[in-house]
Amino acid sequence: MVPFFLDFARPILHSLIDGKTAGLQQFIEQAIADFHLTEEDCAEMIKSQKKTQVNDRTSWAVTYLYQAGLIERVSRGHYKITEEGRKVYLSGDEITKEFLTKYKSFVDFQQRESKKDVIGDNPNQRNNATPSEAIEIAVNEINSSLVSELLELVKSQSPQFFEQLVVDLLRKMGYGQNGFTEVTRYTKDEGIDGIITEDKLGLNKVYLQAKRWNNGTVGRKDVTSFIGTLMSKSSKKGVFITTSSFSKEATDSLTHLPSDVSVVFIDGIRLAEYMIEFNLGVTVKKTYEVKRIDSDYFEEN
């Protein structure tokens, strides 16, 4: 019998404890050895997907360990153990969801504001979820993991790619569409990275600022500079997008905007969520249909 997915956490840490890097296949092989899984165990498939249970559960264990900061990604598909991961492995502690909640990064992963499930964060409520609630919880959890993966990929691209991504996202959201306008990218033009129209006739322009940062936060100075540029333009609408986050001082600066200036902030998490919502850089892997009784069919005249 294939163990619960978080049981795979220790074999994963085991395969990394010597300090080397490893990927999914090495993790699977370590788990098979540690759990003494049979060929029949390894051949068991998950429903509705062409994927073995061992592969699926190992993948999810990797996600949870990564989100908790017990392992770190060194290249695409390859990981190494962190110092905290080493401590956890050597301690012999059982790695459960409850155990992982001691790490803020894992809590953030599960409880992002836009991804809270319909029954809240109470473990007892989650365990007693209805089938419909369980589906929604699962989808939210999958999307939360996808947000992290997307954001990491975006951060690894060039600044030029990110600027184009920002324009592509706004187009996906309905701006600059239907051939009525042409999106023009700017390079080092007063801090403006792009310009796009919000109406079909191309009358109202929105200026874009894109900052692809791996660390740190966007501060008041960056925002003030962007606002100053907007105020010199004929249109005073702007979108500031970053892969990181905005400082409190930067956010507070929006409360002092002139009445004719409008600026929207999109941080890294929200950016990835929008990419998922508008299918930019993602594809639909599987579609499930939830059906109900058609009561009209059973009504007799």
C-alpha cells in the first residue's frame, strides 16, 4: 500500500542529507527503497490521470517541503536540503501538516487571502468537509502551489521578458484589444515600461511600470517617481507591477494621490493569480464536471 503523501517527506530529505542535489526520480527511488514498495504498489495509478500514486505523492511532498523552506530549488526540477531541513531530518520528528505550520512560509502558502477555502482554516472543519467543499479545497491548494511555481519562473526570466509579460497580461485582461490600438513598449523612457489603452477606440491610455525583483520591496521612492511621470502625461492612469511586494510606505502613498491620478498596485502573488485566472503561461491540465439532477426532466405534465 502506498503511504500518505507527507510520509514521503522523510525519504526526500534522506536523499538530500549528504548535501547533494537531486530531482523527482531520485526522490521516488529513495521512497521505494525506504518503504519497501512492491512493483504492484509502484504501478498503482491515481484516478483520472495517467500518473502513479508514488509519483503524485512524491511531487506533493516536494511542494510542501519547498514551501516550508526545508528544501530549496537550485535549478529546474532539482533541489537541495536547507539547514532547517537537515535539523528536521536529524530530529526524527514526524512531518505532518500541523508540524509544517510552524513555518511562516508554509502558512502563507496555505492561507493566502485570495485562496482561503469556503470553510476556513479550522482543521476539524477541513476534515469534515462535504465532497463539494473538498473539491474546492483541493483546487485552491493546487492553485496556491501553482502561484509559487509561476512566480519563481517569472523571476528567473529577463527584465525584457517581464516587461512583455506585463503587456501580455493586460491584453489578456481586455486592454488594448480588438485591433483598435497598438501596444508600444518603452525602454528607459521616464520610468515607463509600457503603454496600453483601456478602451476599444484607444482614447484612454494606461501607463505601465514593471519591476522584476527577486528580493526586497518596492518603496515609496519608486512609487513617487512613477506617479510624477504619470502627472506629466495626458493620461494619469497607471499600473505598477512587481514580482516582489510593496512596502507599507509605498502603499500609504496611494492615499495622497491627486483626485485625477489613479494607480493600481499588483504584487508578485497577485500577478501569478492573474496569470492563472487569465490563462497566461498556464494550460488546463484536466477538466472535471460536477453534475446535478435535472429536475425538469422528471416532471410529468
